[in-house]
Amino acid sequence: MGSFSIWHWLIVLLIVVMVFGTKKLKNMGSDLGGAVKGFKDGMKDGNQSAAEADAAPAGQVTQSTPRTDKNTIDVEAKQKS
């Protein structure tokens, strides 16, 4: 009684599909995959930025070049009047 059999997991999966639907589960899966990919890219870029900062002489400020991404939208916030 301590472990679940395959039938328990299949019933749970069926209930989840019935509640959320396959389209929403597919969207959630792709969103999760995109988030993981973004996290990995951010960790990779963070390591490169740290290496560049270590290479710079002490007291000198370095400016990193912004990374352009076709999925990034640049917006400007405006004050309400």
C-alpha cells in the first residue's frame, strides 16, 4: 500500500487531462520548456559576464553589449496625467 501502481498513475493522468484539456497541457509544457531554456541561457551568459568582469582591470567600469532577441519587446512606461 506504500507505492502506487501503474493504474493509479493512469487514473491521475486521465483526471488531469479531463480537468485541464490537452491544449492547455501542451501550452504549459512548451512554456515550461521555454523557461528552462531561458534559465540555462541566462546561466551561460552569467558565467561569461563574470569572466569578462574578472578580466577587467580593477577600478575600470566595463559596459556589456546588450543581447538582441527577436522575442524581446522594448517598451517605455509613461506617467498617467
